[in-house]
Amino acid sequence: MTLQQIHYAITISETGSLNKAAEVLYVAQPSLSGAIRDLEEELGIQIFHRSGRGVTLTNDGTEFITHARQLYHQYETILDKYGEQGTLKKKFGVSAQHYTFAVKTFVEMVKQFNMDEYEFAIRETKTREVIEDVSTLRSEIGILYLNDFNRNVLMKLFKSNDLEFHHLIDCSAYVYLWNGHPLAKEKMITLEQLAPYPCLSFEQGGTGSFYFAEELLSTGEYARTIKVNDRATVLNLMKGLNGYTLCSGIVCGDLNGTEYLAVPFKENAKADFTRMEIGYIVRRNQMLSKMGELYIRETKEYLTREARLLEQA
């Protein structure tokens, strides 16, 4: 088994087609098919189902590709650290819940690299998909939060997927709304004050999705709710319907605009689990790439700086 064969198999799994993979890899399709056939014979498994509509992974193939991605990622990381003269285009990806700071620090990290030499990806997505992306090494790093409500469930899920959670910052809850909202001038806002207005939450889907919610108090405390899929829609509904969401208070005006603000949330007897621990997940014992190390450093510095500003406000 060679690294080239592993690279071929990963590319085929991502494109879903031998023709497309051959184009991406700049190899003839017969050579590609032969390399995969040799790999399957050596391993004693069938990696792909082949049909007129393309190729799909078998059960054995799915397991193999998971390990192959981890191995190939470590190979790319070694090249990144020690093979500066190499011609391989290095990849780096981050998957995150819908946090503006995750995008902001991604931008600052990318600026420090030559984009002709690197292939970058930033994915704002559902919590479950953040975990899956990092588990399968589609992304090197995942950004999400824990609190006393979801911690046990998510930590078990991390362990079963061979992932590690690392602390970035602890936060209190804030109400995020637009500056024309009737409650925008309040010094603190309670759940009772929010009752007439819709809580905007990112759709997670699936059974037990309240454990994967990006918003605090996800078990039905809100009188009115609207599910959305993207951050731009949240901002539009904040203005159009006086919607709000509960968040860490660390928001980026550079990306969301200056028409929005975060007001401290006042806890009461009905409001539990309003402390957030924001952190990142990676594969267990994984060596971070140069991009990964820089991204985490940029993120820590940004969060620390913004948290300090919140305390002073």
C-alpha cells in the first residue's frame, strides 16, 4: 500500500466518480482504476461499489477511508512542517457552529499564507456535522461549546469518535439583538422580558437535537421560536421580527455589521445552564498542522481580547 494509492482512494470517495477523480488527480482513468484494484486486492476488501452512476463506499470502504484520511493528514502535516520545498497543495479546514469569531480568526490566519500553496475551507454547520467533519478529518479543527446541560452527552460522543475537547474560554450568556429592538437599551434582560419576541435558533435535526443546540436553554423555555439554517437569516429576522438569540456575547462587528449588540442576560429560577465553555475538538493525539496551530493561537487571542472588552462594558 502506498501513499499515492491512499490519496487516490480519498479523492474518489470525495468526488464519487472515477472520471472526476482522474481529472482532479491528473491521471488516466485506467491507471487510477488499476491502482485501486491493486489496493483492494492487497487489503482483501472491496472499498467501492461501482455502478453506472458512479462509485460509493462499501461498509469496509467507509472504515478504511476514515483511517486513510487520518494517515494522509499526518503525512500532509509532516510535509507542512518539514517539507517547505514540496509541491503538494496542503489542505486545512475548520468546521464550526455559527460563530463570527471563528470566521474572523480564520480570515486572519489565511492572510498569513500563500493561497497558491494551500487549499482552505471554513464550514459553518450543525453541531453533529462539526463532530463528524473532525472525526473523518474532513476538517482538522471543530469549534463548539459545552455547558452543564450538554456536556455529558457531547463528551461521550467525542470519546466514541476518538476526539479530544480543548478549552478556549468561559462565557456568560448574552442576548443578541439589533439596536432598534425595544429591549436594546436595557442594562440586563430577563427571560420574561423576551417572551413576546421570537427566539431564533439554528436547525439541528435528528432525535435529541436539543443536546446539539447552539443556543442556551434549548429544552423548551422559549415562548416563541423560529428555526433557521444560516447566520444571514438570523440577522434579517432580528431586524424584521425583533428576534433574538442567546449567545456568548463575543460577536464580530466587522462581519455582522454594527447594527447589532449583545446585552447581558439576567438568570432566574427558570434559567439554568447559562454558562458556556467554548472550545475546539481535534482527533485524539493528532499533531496540529502549522495552519492549525496558528488558527488556535489567533482564536485564543481574539476571544481573550473580546472577553476583556465585555467585562469593561
